[in-house]
Amino acid sequence: MSTVGALTAEVLAGKHGPDPAELTVTSVFWLHHGTRLAGGDVTYRNSYVLVRLGAAFGACAFETGELAPEICAEFSGAPLDELLRQELRPLRIAALDAYLSAAAPHEQQPAAEPVILPAGTPEVRARARDAAIAGLLDLGPGARVGLIGVVNPLVAAIRERGGTCLPCDLNLRRTQWGDPVTPEMGKVLDVADAVVATGMTLGNGTFDEIVRRCRERAVPLVVYAQTGSAVARAFLGDGVSALSAEPFPFSQFSAAPTVLYRYRAAA
């Protein structure tokens, strides 16, 4: 798969399942929450749009103010193809994710390795989630790992595996330990020995460029996705080396055990 746009065009053409024009979106959700983990000084502000298609949910994070709550009334009950053609990228990605999740649910995929995140506090669950993500990396000593989309427990998990973290984020400027965070993705992609990128790159339009650069440099790319977990899965073996897919409801919305699914591209 070359780009997210090409994947969307294939879905609209019926190449991945039923004609989206014949499917109806049950619900559209608009969610916003803040989180500050114990011992940290950063408040993460997360906004999501969710699209429900039958039993499946699709999700995409967006920047605060990018989408208004009124989209819920406007698009609930609409044909799926209408959402797939929207100029609003996060809504389009959530709809694409819902379609691909319905067509091939993570829990039914032989290639998916379920990982149970334990019950507990947000800190316990975040550390378990990020250790599972870092476990998808095959690192040599001192390997430089570009982290595009910074969460502090994942910085720690990369270091615990012997990697040197190169953090990149559009909103954060320092990690919990004072490390500078660059907003310039190109600088990280030029030198990283491996890249870990959040699914949020699907929502802000940088995913295609990250995949392209990692293909060109033959650099392993691990995607950790609440946003677009089924969309990123379509690129496994074609730019994406491994994926941590966490479909809705996400781990931060529960203190009970929840599951994420790890994928590795075929050798």
C-alpha cells in the first residue's frame, strides 16, 4: 500500500469488502480528556473522534479545536462513504478505521498477538502498554530510536531496552527527565536506526511521509496506534515493521484488564 489516500480509494471502490455507500454509520462520538501521570509534570490533552459501524469502532485523535462536537449530530446515521470523502481528515481516518476494523476485527486475526494490560492505576497500565510497544523493537546496544509522538513511559521503555531515544513531538518541548524534544520530524528520520510513531500521525497527515522515509532508508518502523489501528495494519510489511493496535475502548478509560494486539510483519 503506497499511501493512506490510495487505501481510502480502494475502500471506496469496494476492494476491501462491502460498498461503503451501502453501510450506515450508527454513531459519531467526540471525546476530550486530560491526563497527568504520577511523578510527571506534563498534562496530556487528548481529543478523539470515534465512528461506530455496527460492532466496530474507528478512532482518530485530533488537535484541540480542530473538530467541533456538532459533528456527532451531523454525521451519525450518514452513509459511510460520505465520511470517507470528508475534507476533515480525523473524521475520514476514523471512518476508514471503522470500516477496516469491521471487515477484519483484530481479535479474529491469526497474526495478532493479544497482550492483556493489567488492572491498576493509570501509571501501572501505561508502563505495561509501553513495555509491550517497546518489545516490538529489535535493538542493538545504543541504537537510536526516533520516537514520533512522545509519552514519557515509552521514552523510559525504549531506554530500558538499551536504545537511545530521539524524541519528536509537535506539542511537548521536554521529556519528564528534561531531554529536549524536537518538533522537526525530518531531523529524527534522517538519523534514526529505528522509528516508533504514534497512530496520531494518521490524523495530522504525517504518516505517509514517515512510512516513505522508513522504506527508503530500510529502517524498522513500529506504530503504536489507538488512532487508526486497522489503518496502520494495512501497511504491515510495506513500510510498517510492527504494530501495537489498541482498539476502542482505550486503556486509559478503564482500570480493569484490557487487551491490545501486537503484529509483526512477515520476515
